[in-house]
Amino acid sequence: MTHVPILRKGVPYRSLDTIEVKDFVSGEPLCTVSQANSGLISRDLRPSPDEKHPLADIPVRELVERMRKAAELFLDAELPFGDTTQTASDYLELLSRTSGLPLALCRSNQQKIHGVLARIEEVLGGLTRGLDLDVLDRGYKDQGGRLVSYRREARWLGVVLPSNSPGVHSLWAPAIPLKVGLCLKPGRDEPWSPYRMVQAMVAAGIPREAFSYYPTDHAGATTILRACERGMVFGDVSTTRLWEKDDRVQCHGPGWSKILIGEDRIDDWPEWIDVIVESIAANGGRSCINASGVWVPRHGREIAQALAERLAKIEARPLDHPEARLAAFVNPQFAEMIHVSIEQALDLPGAIDLTREVRGSDRLVTVGGATFLLPTIVWCEDRDHPIAHKEYLFPFATVVECPQSEMIDRIGSTLVGTAITNDPAFREELLLAPNIDRLNIGPIPTCHVSWDQPHEGNLFEHLYRQRAFQHVA
């Protein structure tokens, strides 16, 4: 059986402590993965004053070129995989069999990662707001007659990764051309994508010493975030809450992303149904940028009914089916828990599951031995209903009626807000709203990402600090 090692600053290490990663349907063992304990991680990350950073002497523009090469290798090449090698098709099959994503969604996530690596200069331009990247090599630069200087705040970025969607791995990749090493804790069910990305970057000429890869437990994850000067953590509210007051750690939790339709456009609501459906259902509803709420001033029941009729057509299919659009739950008990949670909320008056009425069947189903939750649209007659602000790892959304004047205050924390309105006053309120992180004005699906814009937080500002600087020749 293939063994995937720990990488200790690029050096493979086989631990006595390993876990088997299995096909979540059949239970067939697929790989063993070495596990790092907190003591090993702590020793590896202990600062050494004599240690030279492996990226220090490589110009940023050279790192950008190597990242572009890595993009093609990640997409197509046969790369090292523990004690053997892995083709691109091997990677996709393994990813699907352990994460529950259908092969079609695995491919789209693979393309997403490839796109970020290939367009890394554009990504960096968005993160740095067009800064001449040469400043990161020299430390300062005359830019337009003004001296600018930036100080790197971290040698290592510690990243605690999830298992729900491989696309999130595109968010930490810019650390390498920003000359910051990576210390990665992969998700238990999806250690494959970050490992393959690292191998592609090394094959493209990026020093292997810039990468540490630590499959580990919660204690090990905590050690990584405490030992690295900067960190990034993905997870649910219970995970991210532990770090939200630590300025060293960038938290990526639930998104509670939403569609808002203004008074001036609401009577044209049938025009926006395609945008709303895509926002809810893209990537199997697994991303924090999927819409979980649709807020409208009127026509709420009609909109909810139209969405239910569209989304009820999405079926659970075997993961290798070319038209599969739903991800399975690796842990069936987790799906059952979500199902029960929704049912308990619907026992309270003021909310109705319209998709169940359209489908005529329950949302919890089993197909080919895998457990799925079918798309669910809930019409909230009561905008204060507890379910109005819920988010789940499948295509789920509530439709809520609310006066436009109250929407921004009522919607709560919102990672992506798509506002369909031409009202100048409402647009100005949206631009000033502190609870909307990313704002789309117009019929743009919440799940559409422009890579010249920061996703959630700004990695460059997380890793670098601008400082006052004067220079006399």
C-alpha cells in the first residue's frame, strides 16, 4: 500500500504513527499517511538564528515563473507520491474516493487550483494593489517618485486545512512567491491536493526546504499555528472561534453568503433565477461562497417556489457519473445530524421546506452506498426564524422577505453579498456595510471569484507590513 510521508522542510519522514485512509463507501484501504506529533512539529519549527530562508535569494519574478510551471505540472504531470508516483487521473480518483466529491467536481476544483497557479502574477497584483513586486527583493523601491518599503512579518505561514473542497488550497499558494515558507496541516480526508501542489512546485524548481507537510491531530494543528509567525485556519465556528482574536491567524470559517435584490429590481425577479441557482448549487454547495440566503423586499414565496422547482431536479448520482453535481458525505452520521437539525428548526412555525413538496421525497438519501443531502430551499415567512441564518455543506438556502431599509442590518455577517440593484442610495449603503466582506453589485453569482481581488482577508497584508522609510544616497 502506498505510504505518504511527513515532509520536514522538504525531507520525507516516515512516522511510527500512521493512519489508513479508506474508500469512504467500500472501506477499502487506499493509503497510509504518517502522522506528526506536537513534539516533532515544535522541534522542526523552533527558530534557528543561523538558518537561511530557502526563498530569500530567489527573485520574486523568478518564483512567479516557477509557479506558472508548477500549474501545468499539477494539472497533467506524473509526480512523486510518497514511495511511488501519481498521475493526474490517479489524483482525481483518490480525491473522489476519500472526499465524497464526484469526479466532475474534482476536475473543476483541479482546474481552479491550476488557474490560480497559472495566473499567480494577476493574483499578486490584486493582493498588493499593483505594487511593483521587485520591492520584496530589495526591501524598498522608488515607485512613482515615492519611496515604499515593506517588511516581511513571517518566515513561515502555518495553514490548517479542511477536507470539504480542494479549491481552498488556492488561497495559501501565493505565500511562495511572497517569499514565505509553508507549513501545511492537511485535512484528514483530503491530504492529496496540498501534497500534489507541493510536489508540483518542487518539480518546477522551488526549493523543497520551503515546504513542511504535517498530517496531524488537533494538538498538532494548534502547535503549528502557535509556532509560525503567521497562520491561516479553515473550519467551522467552533474551530475558528479559538483564533479569531489572534491577529497572527487569518480565519476562514462559514461564509453565510447572500443574494440581495433591491426594491427597484425585485419585480424582474425571474431574470435572476439562474444567478441565484448557480450561487446556491455550484461546487455541490460546499463552499463558503455559496449563497445560503436570498433576501428580498417582496415576491419571496414566488421566488422560493421557483428555486425549489429548479433545485429539486438535481439528483444524487454515483460519483463517477458525468452529470453528478452533488457531493456525498464521507461520514453518514454527519449528514443525518444536519438533516435532523433542519427538521427540528422546521418544527417551529414560520418556515417551510418547498423542495420536499416539489420532490415528494425526503432530503436524506443513499445512492451507490453513499449518503447525500438533496438540495433544500426553505421559505421563511418569519425573517426572525432561527433557520434564516443557517449554512450547511450542501445546496441549502433560505428565502427571506425584508424591507430594503432593514436588509443590511438584518442579514448579519456575510462573506459574499451579491446585490442586484441600480438604486444609488442602496448601493452606497452596501459599499459602507461593515458586515459584507466581498460585495458584488449586479447579477454576479456569489461563487464567481475574480483572482485579482482578495478572497477573504488579504494574504499580502497578513504577511507584510508597510513601514516608513527614508533613504539618502
